Amino acid sequence: MPQLSLSIQFASKADGLPSRAQLRRWVNATLRVDTEATIRVVDEAEGRMLNNTYRGKDYATNVLTFPLTEEPHLMGDIVICAPVVIKEAADQKKAVEAHFAHLTVHGTLHLHGYDHLNDEQAGLMESIEVTTLQKLGYPNPYLIT
């Protein structure tokens, strides 16, 4: 099993945030290689600023991933914007916990180099997400009711 060094920062006071243990469990379920990562759960202002600064998009997005290095092990940061995740869960009629799990898995896969820039990459990434989330006891996140 790959080794994980995980720092978790809560910069959001939103209700319904996952616990440190949940975040660690979700990342561990996704790991492919030894990883040193930080997860920062933020509010909308910080999420918007980061998305604007690093992607040139002036809105808060659900998850941002910042891979730092692949040697001597994988390192990087995952930023999850709590208000966006909570709103998306409500809009998609999903459990908030399940949506946080999905976006943590999604961000961890980005850290591992997976992407969804084309249909082939998206299909592979989504397949891994669905399988990982099912093993964790969550439904397929792409089946929106």
C-alpha cells in the first residue's frame, strides 16, 4: 500500500464539512504511489481568488489541484471549495458527504496525473472514480437524478 503524508487545513466554516478521517480515507483509497499532500477546504472568496490566479477563471470552482513534483514521491495540494461542493450536491440531489468524497478522489487523481481534457482521458478518469467510490460505499457520481 502506498504511503501517505497528508496535511489537512480547514479555512471554511461551512456546515457539513467532512472530517479529517474521512478525507484521509478517501485519499488513501485513491493512492497509486507514495504521496505527500495538503488538502485545504476553503470558502468561496479564496476558491475564486485561486481559480482566477491560477486558471484565469473569475469564479470559485469545486476542486483545484496543484501537483508540485513526482520525485522522490508525488507531492501537491488539493483545494476544495466547500460552498461550491455543498451547492452542487443540493442542485444534483446528492448527499453532501458523497460529493465531498467524489471531489477528493477526483482531486487526488489529478495529483496523480489523470485528466479529462479529451473523451479518452475523461472516460478513464471517470471509470477510476466510479470504481473507487463504489469500494468506499458511495454511488456513481455521474448518475445525476
